[in-house]
Amino acid sequence: MNKENSITEYKQELTQNFERSVIAFLNSNTGGHIYIGISDDGSTCGVKNPDETQRQMADRILNNIKPNVIGLFEIVTEEKDGKDIIHLIVSGGTEKPYYLKKSGMTPEGCFIRIGSSVHEMSEKMILEAFSRRAKLSLARIPSPRQDLSFSQLKIYYEECKKTLNSQFAKTLELLMPDGSYNYNAYLLADENGISIKVARYSGPDKYDLIESEEFGYCSLIKAVKSVLTRLQVANITKTKITPGERIEKPLVDPIALREAVINAVVHNDYTREVPPLFEIFSDRMEITTYGGLVEGLSKEDFFSCCSMPRNRELMRVFHDLDMVEQLGSGMRRILHTYNEQSFSFTDNFMRTSFYFDTNPAQAGSKLGDKLGDKLGDKLGDKLGDKLGSSRNELSYTRRRILELMEIDARISITQISVKLGVSTTAIEKNIDWLKENGCLTRHGNTKSGYWEVNQNS
């Protein structure tokens, strides 16, 4: 592993000053990563009881740090050098300064990261951070109505094999201090006044509107799923038959599109009741989010995939429902296919533009080159040898399967099916082909195993 730096810290074991390191990352703009089971020199020592260590970490973060940090961290077990290590992903918070509960908002309780070290914040730094804290957040805005029901939200939790008990409104932070519903509750309720529009135009500008649909006045989760379905229908697949193969390529990369849609909804500024907008042109799809960059997050931070959720409570719900994976992972997936020029910013808006790639043969070649570059060209050369030609002869679906497994070695067949919009049967057949041709290896069982994309054979 690399050495410790401003966004990475190693700990051989869970120590007494663990909370100090977490607070320092929360008080930064970029957040960071803490690895338990890695020595300061980067060597792997492992964790003997990862489940118990994860439980202790979560308890200490939730009980010893203020303000509430639910939705700002994630703990996962990973394997390195045959040993289990714990990876804590911390997002930069929007309610700075964060502090040790027992010490309060004092230099002894507030910390900041400078380089690879953790330092106490001065009183001046604490006051400046507190003065910049957003005075309005969705958790502090009362719902316009209090006769709310949440049957849709409960169904989505049940589909993920999770249950909302009678205290769910408190647990998910949907209540004001006086016990009434806040604006987060309003957005997630069965009925509300928020509508998300999907507009379609005949040309490359807004001159000729040919279709306008509204998805909303319901739980934000249901609205997002409807928008995703509508955009998937518009994201048609172009096909080109060549002497060597049949090349298929959708207009927009489906993984990047899904991540951009969810990011737009989760990070939108709803304080002025302006929802995100989705538009389909003859040459591109555009997603416009109100609110611009979160205060304290620079463009450099944004393109470095640093996470600073604008709406922490919404992020937590989307994460519970498996619509958001690890913090910051959405931007990594988008930038895997599209470059920084796909994003534009103003003081109040952010726009993401996905231009159509209408040449499937060229697109397949670019994707093959990208995958080959990522794996050091060894996988690409190997695939070319296997198929008797070049690496761009591997089908689009198989390429995307390998890319998804490169991003998440423990991804399930069902998750791949959802992300690619392909049946599980088709995914299984493609995976069998990849394994038979030496491109892919499965280690372990279905529940606890992982995929290995073969690079060196």
C-alpha cells in the first residue's frame, strides 16, 4: 500500500485515539480512509476478529462524536495478503466542526488533518467553522404537511430484507426536535408536492419539445426508480455487424447514467423546492442539479471523488436500499467512462452531459482500449489471442461484466443484471464463457467468495 497521506491513515489495531482520526476527516473537505490491520509502514498485519472490530468502530463513532454522523461513514472488511483488514470510509461533513462528545466544541475535542497528522483545532478555527455551518438543512425544515404516510418506503425496505419498526421516523432522522415531521420525511412520504420532470426534444436544443413527463408527488425513491426506467427506455442500443462480430453499444453508458441520476437526486438542494431536471436531446442526455457544489467542496475535490453529501439523511436511506454503494463510488463509476468535460458548474446549478456515441464499432474499440490500459494491456492482449483477433472483439456485455468485477470483486450476478439491464440467465452464460476462456476466476462460494479478473496468463 502507499504511505499515509492527507486522506489515508493506517492503524495496526483499534486504538484509543481512533475517534480523533475520524473527526479530523469529518472536519476536512475531502474525507478520507482509515485502514485497521495495516502497520504505519504499509505492511499487513490483519485483524483477528473483523466482525467484532467493525461493531466496536461503529459504536464508538456513533456514540462518541457529535453532531450526528450517520450517513457520513461506511465500514467494510477487505482482504490483503491473505488477511482480513477493516476499511473505514469517512466523508467530509457539512455540519462542521465535529467534535468529541465528552470534550465538546473545544480544542481538546475538535481535530483537523494536516498532511498525514492529526492536530487540535484552535478556538479561532472552531468559531470560523461553526459560523460557516449551514443554517438550513432538510432536517431542520418542517414538512409543509404533517399527515404523512410511508407505505412505499416500507415496501422498498422489505424488498431489501430490512424492516422499518415503529421508531423508524426517529431512526432515519425524519423528525424535528418537537417530534413533527421534517422536510426529509416530506420527500420520502407517499404523497408530496415534489415532481421530477423528464423532457425530450427533437433536436440538440430546447426549441422543439416533443415529450414531457412528470414523475413525482410520491416517495422520492419511487420517483427515482420511475426516472431510471424512463431513461433506460430512451437509452437505446445501437448495433453494427462486422465480419468478426456483432457490436452492441447503448447511447449512454448505463452504469454512468444510473449513478448520475441517483447523485443528482441525493445531492440536489431542495431547500427552495427545486427538483433535479432530466432532458433528452438528439445528441445527448443532460441532468441538471440545483445547488451547485456543496459549500467547502472544490472542483478538484469533486473530480477526485471526495464525498461530502449535501443531504446526509437522504444518502443514508438510499444506501440502506442498496441504491448507493460506498461513499464517493458513484463519481468513480462515471469518470470511468466519461471525462471532466461532461460536467459544468454555475453558482446555483451543476449540469452533467452525456453525449451519444453513435459508432458502436468505435465505441467498442475505445472501451476495449480503456479496459486494456486499466489492466496493463495484459488482459486485452490475452482476450485478443483467445478470440484470434484483437481485444475489441470481446462483446460489450462481457466487457462491462469484467469492468464491474474490477470495481467490486464481490459483486453478485443479480447486481450485475440490474446494473447492465440484462437478465441473470444471460449474465450467467457470459460469465461461464469468460471462465471457460480463462478471462475470469471465481474464488469461494456464492455468499462469501469473490471474482478475479485474470491479468497474467
